[in-house]
Amino acid sequence: MNVMVLLSAGRHPVSDRPCLPRVEAQAVGMALGFAAPSEIVGLHAGTGVVEVSEALGYGLARVDVIENADPDDPIPALAAAVRHAGPKLVLAGRRGQGGADSGMVPYMLAHALGMTILPDVISIAPGETEDTIVVEQALLRGARRRVVARMPAIVMVHPASAAPAPFAFGRARQGVLLRQRVDLGGRDGDVRKGFEAEERTYQRRPRVMARAAAGTSAADRLRAATEVAGGGGGKVMVDPSPEEAARAILAYLRGIDVLRA
């Protein structure tokens, strides 16, 4: 097994001091629970050596730092390093901490490498075959979902996963931090092709509102116009049949007066 953990240069939300994001420390702990320390490597593209060196204290034996990465676009450097190493599993946090954090790096890396991506993962276990894994994903309202995926894959760790191991200065001193440079030519120089994004001003979407019955008072009409449909209540259906799911959706839409009974 060959596992990589993507690391970023974070800032503490209170003191603004350089630090490793907590969710990436959780990713290190998840990787250690899945593979041996000798099979796990941390990977960082940029100059944040102080921040990513903390990962050694959380249990990593080695961290590779790509020095010639573009600070504004680390995707080509990360894609080249991951393609060269050929790991079966790449772990990453949901997003960085303290900078221009968009949360798109794992998705763009998966797009560049053609790898499966699994978001909001809280646990990983080996599958029935050597090339599969079983992950548990965190869903809304505390729901959980198990997914069987084929490797290689990129896993985005959810903050609700297990807490990281305590930081140990002894492990940090024993770990190895390697600086390297990667060849960014060839197909890694244009990994953004086909993945263009458009920036727009944020606009609130219209809300689905309950319709007041005809002939009601002005207070009732105002209440129907200001209340959000479905505010409070609701239920979670686990593995329902298509017929049960359709009946529940229709009942909900009729209950908020979007469809006529």
C-alpha cells in the first residue's frame, strides 16, 4: 500500500501563527489507521516548511516539499508528484486554513489525474479485494453512508472524523523532511484545461414559500410569505424504495402547499 497525505500551510484561527490545519492532522491519523507508517508520505507544494513539518509530530515518518511549485497554482506540481509516485490512496482535508482557501484543490487534482474522489469521509477500511476500500461518509442531519470504491482514489477527510493523535516532539525530531523539485513540463503544464471556473457576485436564491389560502387575513398572508418552507421538522429515510421516496416527496410538497392535494 502506498498512501499520500496532502499538506498545506495553515494559519491558526486565533493567534494567526503558522500551523498545520487540524483536518489534515486528522487525515494523518486516518492514514496511520489504514496503512503502516513506512507506506505513508506527506506531500506539500510550496514554501510552508514550518507548517507542514508539524505533520511529523502527528506520526508521519516523511514529508516531501516541492520547492518549485507555483504558489498561486500548486495543481501542476501536485499532479506531477502524485503521478510519479503512483499512490493507491491520496488523503486531503476539505479545505486549507487561513489563506485563499477555495476547497477546490482535491477536486482539480482528481480531475487532472482522472482519479475517483470521495468527499466528507470519516473512516476508511480495506475492501474485500486488494484494490477496493470501504469508506463512511458524513451526510446532513448526522446521517452516514458507506461506499465501496476502487483505488486509486482521493479521499477528502471530514472534520467529524476521529481526532488526531497528540503531537509528540520526539516523533517530529525523528521524521524526515525532503525538499525536491519536479518536472512541470509536458502534460502536467496544462492540467487546468477543461476545468475553467467563472467568478460571479453572490446572489441569494429564491426560497420556496408556502402559499396562503385565498380569503385569509393580511397577517396570514404575511406569515406565509416570510416563513421558510420546511423550517423545522422533517425526517431521514434510510434506503427507501423508489415508491416510498416518491410518496414522501409528494406528501412534503403538498404539506407546504407547493402542489395541490
